[in-house]
Amino acid sequence: MSSVRSAYTDSLNFYGRHTPQELAEIYGTPLYVYSEGVLRERCRDLITLSPHPGFGVNYSVKANANPTILGIVREEGLVVDAMSQGELHLDTLAGFPPEKILYISNNNSPEELRHAAAHSLLVSVDSISQLDAFGRLNHGGKVMARFNPGIGAGHHAMVVTAGRETKFGVMPDNLDEVFVLLNRHQLTLSGINQHIGSLFMTADGYLDAATVLLALAERLPGEVLKKLEIIDFGGGFGIPYHKYEGEKRLNLADLGARLHDLIAGWAAKTGYAGRFLVEPGRYVAAECGILLGRVHAVKNNGDIRYVGTDLGFSTLVRPMLYDSFHDVEIYRAEGETAALDPVKQTIVGNICESGDILAKARLLPAMREGDVLGILDAGAYGFVMASNYNQRCRPAEVLIRADGTAKLIRRRETLDDLTRCFK
């Protein structure tokens, strides 16, 4: 394949029997491309973290909800969550039975909570208020409660999901109020869970938070602890986004060994025989996805070289929303000379907003009109956060199957799709 910058995907044979240029021609751009091989490998990385009986992995569907992706996750033995009726619908389409789905609510309406209960799901409530509301709807049933361990993690404040400056979870200080409501509504506390944030790259913070949750579990009365079925430590498992700079991976062997020792020792001490779950949605899906786009304009405004593409933030919002970094590959047609000298360039999209920036002031080989770009690590929080802003149609999604062939798993939207809901 003729390319300017593609060492990473070349090393994985990411595109199988195709080139990114071929995929761009066949399916158009923007285009999300997923690797079945990478997805299955990441699932297996996590399933083998601990051999403890009952250890499992809960995939956060909000990271990537395509039913084909979910089907592969199911085949690899993961369970899933749902945070809305729509996510539950897609979980069900992908073949997950109710016992393999957790409903992780956040400020849900009574109708949503009632819908989850009607599907026989274990519902995790996020506040004292929601526990009371769910108890009125599900008197005498089971419930799970999300606690805030006071320890957060993440590269940006918008992805930290624990600590006193986030909206998530019940503070451990309010445990007595939880017991009051459990008794009032005759609810069985069947699970406890937490989530500290996204993109941690060392094990210490995660294990500290897990220790806090286990200590909270020990504060439960004996008859409550005896009925506990699930302890979900949440997630935030990071991936190396700076691939061309040699960023190191999260040391899963170290994390797994220490997590296994923690849960095995705690279970032996307390007699707990239920499930332990981790919840690393990003780690499962991010690296299996690449977003392809095309360069349509290159110009200089003053000293800044802008590379204009069809990859606006309606297609990938993470860089604008979180100031997140995604490495970039550059693919060029066969027989054309590659300009290898790095030039500082800012890659922008086709949305009419000044914040529509994918990559700012990057030293990359000089790009030109017609180049195809690959935005790496776009499989998590990519398509699921896409929008129709500026009335642009959302892109297609393609899976590169294990045999190297490509399969369309979501067609590109049309103008008719944009107007389908209008009266």
C-alpha cells in the first residue's frame, strides 16, 4: 500500500484484504472502520484479568452500541449495561438475555425505571432520590446502588466520574439513608457499583477505589452482605492514544494480579460468593475503530497551515469536547511521491464553528487535497456521539472481519433520514 504515515495499521494488518483508499472509495467518507480481530483481542485481555470464580467484564454500551460490535462482545463472554431504553433495545437485538444486562441509571424518569424493571433487569440507582423512586415502583424487588468512592481519574474534568465535584453516585456518608429506604420499600440490595472515570494508565488509583468499595461492603449488615450478588468496580481502563510517540500500554498483567489478590482475599475473608465485575468500555472498543476521512482543502491563514477535511465534530466530537488526542495516519494514492518532511499543521473539519478542530499544531508529513486520513482509536465514543449538526448525515460503519473481508454494519444516512421525523 502506498502511504505517507501508516506504520501502526500496517503492523496489525488492520484493513485486512483492503486498503483504506479502497474502503473510502467503496463506502465514502467519513467512514468508521472496525477490526474484528482487535476487538476480540481486547475482550480477551480483560476476561483473563482474574481466574477468580465469578469474575467478569461489564461492557459499557455507551462506548459503542452497534449491534454487530455488541454481538462480538457477547460471543467473547462479556456482560453489558444499559443507561437508556435505546441502549437496552440494542443490547436485546445483540442477543443479551436480561441476566447479562445491568441497568445503570442516572436521573431516570419513573417511566424509564419502570421499563427496566419490566424487563427483569437489575437496576443500579445513582442517588437517594432515585432509590426512593425506584422503591415505590419496585416494592419488594431487587436493586443495585452506585456509590461515589471519593477518588476520581481522567485526563479531563469532563471524564472524571467520582469525587465530590461530580454528579455521580451516593456518598458513603449517606449509607444509613440507604438502609432506611431499603427497609421502607422492602428492597434487597443485590449489588453495589462505582466508576472513577476514564483513561487511567496505572493500576494504583483503580485498586485504591476498589478497596474503598470493598470496605463499604464490609459496613453492610450481615444479612445484607449475605444477599449481595454483584460488586462492580467500574472502569476507566486507558489505552495509549499517543501511539506514534511510543506511549506505554496499561500494564494489565500487574493490574490483573493485584486485583485478583484483592478480590480473592476479600472473598475468603467475608465468605462472599457473588460476582466481581470491571467496566472498561473504552478499553474494549477504542482501538478497534479508525475513522477515515478525506482532505478537501489546504491553506495558510497567517502562520497556521490548515488542513480541511470532511471530519467535522458532528462525526467525532471527542477532540472538541474533551481536548482529546487522536493519532493520525495519512494514506495517498499508489505511485504518488510521499512528502515525508514534517510540517506543523492543524486538521479541521467541515462544521461552521471555530472549535471544529481534530488535531491542533501537529508535526505531520505535509498533507494535500485528496489524501485519505485515518483517525486512530475512534472505536469508543466515536459514532455513538455523532450528530446531525449543520444537517450533515452521519457516516457509515464497516467491520473488517477476521478473514480480512469488509462488511457494512451501518449504512450512511441519507437526506431522507434527516427529515424522517418531521410532520
